[in-house]
Amino acid sequence: MYIEILLLVIIFILAEITHLIFLYYLLILVFLLCLPGIFALFTAPYVPSLKKNAEAMIKLADVKPGMKVYELGAGDGRLVTKMAEQGAEVVGYEISFALFLFFWFKKTIFFKKGRVFWGNIWTKDISDADVVVCFLMPNAMKKFSEKKFSTMKKGARLVTNTFGLPGKKPKKTQNGVYLYIKD
């Protein structure tokens, strides 16, 4: 969210200083593109996982070559890249256009594996996932429990950072990371 606001402020200042009309149009366009990311504050603001938590998420996910992995709220794509390097087919979804662009830019320069798409996690089909990874706020974890967990296939792993599924007991925990296996 803060990245989007910073981007908007920079474009606004440039438009005010230069008085170039196309910058005002760019400001409107960027605002419309960034609006979902600003509203994402209520689902999961961009907070990078701590290194120990990211390592625990990767360990508990137990990603193997050929597995289908989704990261919901992929942020800057660090976990997507690390899991893809283990041979899995990893797809991340990020609602923040600025973070999506940041991942695309990093991937273009550093030729990293994994894919991140700009999109709303609630509209994505995850029923073919072997592993789902997410770092969502408690209200979003409740919504995930009600709407998405039931669509996961039997034996699929759900790895969550910091906030677990309400009313469900994890199979394992490590460093504030929870592992659930779909029955």
C-alpha cells in the first residue's frame, strides 16, 4: 500500500512542477491501477516475511519438482522465486500493481524462475494446488477458511505465516508458521 501511495505522490509532484498534462493523465491511470493495492490493506498489506519465517514456510511447504504451488499475496515474489528454484511450478498472485511491476522488473533483470500475476486472490482457482502459501491478515484468513480451503484437493498443504486458520488445528508449526493438510 505504501509503495502505491509513494508512486502517486511522486507523479503528482512531477506533474505540479512541470505542468505537463500527460503526467496528470498518468496520475489518474496509476491511481486506478493502484487502487486494488491500496484496498488490499484490509486483506494483507505488504509486509515481507522475516527470513526465519520465510525459511520455515519453504521447509513446511516441502516443495518437490513438478508440484503445483500458489502463493496468494505474492508481494515482491521472493518466496515464489525460491520455491520455483526447487523445481516446482509456482504461480503467485498479487493485487498491488506496484508490487507486481516490481516482481516483473526483478525477474526481467535477474532471470529468476516463477511467475506472478496481477490479480485478486479471491477469484483464482487453487483446486489443483499441491501447496498454497500465504501471509494474510486474520480477517482474510477467516475468509480463506470459509471460501478457499474447502476447494483445495485432498492432501494439499496450506502454509500460512503468522496467522492460522481460525477453528482449525495445524498439523505442525515452526517460527510462527502454520502447516495445514487438507483432509
